[in-house]
Amino acid sequence: MERHQMGEIIDLACQAGRIILENGGETYRVEDTMQYVCKAFGISGCDCFATPTTIIISANHNGEVFSRMIRIKKRGVDLHKVELVNSFSRAVINQPMTVLEARQVLAGIDTTPAYNLFATAAAAALGTAAFTVIFGGGLTHFLSGILLGAALRSLLAYLNRIRLEYFTTNLLGGAAAAAGGWLFGFTISLTDWWIVTLAAIMQMVPGLIFTNALRDSAAGDLVSGSSRGVEALSIVAALACGAGVVLMLLGRLGG
């Protein structure tokens, strides 16, 4: 195997890991996938190290060490892409292909469009409405949850489009949820309007991040587990600060 081929293979493995990490996959899945890809193209010995912000891979060939590092600058949730890359890494072992063909497959996965705004807003509306029932709300709370859930998801989509930092996005999201719930209470005299606010906030709670933090910590990936845990706590803090400031202002204004 020539030197340039080694570079292409470990870069391909890094790209597979990057897609998983950017879309909510666990650290162990990133490292396993990279090793599967390397093994499929004839690299039996490689070491991979992944954190939520960095991927590093090192492989030895004929006494020469090849390394590659990728910086992860964006993170989101698209488990469909995670599943596609996971299937690709297993299939490439049983269905041999060239590095170019594998790169084209990964490029297709990476550019797979996510759900459109209408679908995500509809899902958020139904999810928020369902939480109003769980929190003891009635039909009015349910209908208000549909409206606030869809509006909040549209706002978050806009904030993500202009690329605000995730702390600021969640801060504004928490504030919007509190203001929206109060608005329903003010305009239609909705009793216990906090139910709608709390239900709307639930769509922003970092459940997947917290679950991955526990999974990584249990697997011994302490760096990833700690960083994901801190990320989850910072999102919760942002939501609490945003909602708390609005509620404090409303209280001072007599709301």
C-alpha cells in the first residue's frame, strides 16, 4: 500500500466519524466505525480517539506512522445519518469498494437533507401538546401547546440558521417559552399557563446529550462523558436563565 493511499483511507475513516459525531452519535460508535473502515481497506492496526469536538486517528504502516485530526465545529441531532454511516461501515467489509466509491457514498450521506421546517414544527407542536396532558393540562392547554410548540420550533430554526451559539439559542428559547405561555394566560385567561411554558421547554431539554454522557462515562470515555455532561448542564442553565429572567420581569410588572 502506497503512502497516499494510507492518507486517503484514514481521511475516509475520519469523515465517517465526523458525520456520526456531528449528528448526535456516541463516542464509542465513532471510534468503532473508524476502525471498521480502516479494516475494510487493509489497515489492521489503528488507534482512534474521539471527543465531542475532536477526532484523532493514527495508523502504522511499514514502520511509518500516519495521523489525521479533524476539528468538530457543529453538532446537532440527525439519527438517520448516524444509522446510514453505521450501516455503511459494516457493509464496506462485506461489499468491497474503492476509496473513491466509499467517499462518494459518504458524501451522499452527509448531504442527505434533514426534515423540513414544516415537519419539525408539526412534530414539536404535537410533542408540546402531549406534554401539557402529562403535566395535567386540559383541552385549552393542549391547543395552546400546539401553537406555542410550532412557533418555538420555528424560532429555534431561525436562530440556528443565523448561527448563534447554542447557549444563546437556548437562552432565547427559554425566554420565548416563558413569554409565550404568559401570553396565552393574558390573552385568553388561561389558568396554570405555566403548564404550556414547561411543555414547550421540554422540546429543548438535552436528553440525547445527557444520555450519551452517561453512556460514554459508563464505557470509560471519561473525557467525552464529562464534556457532554457539562454541555447538557450548560443548556439546562441557559433554558433556566432565559425563562427565569422573563418570569422575574413579568412578576415585577405585575404579570
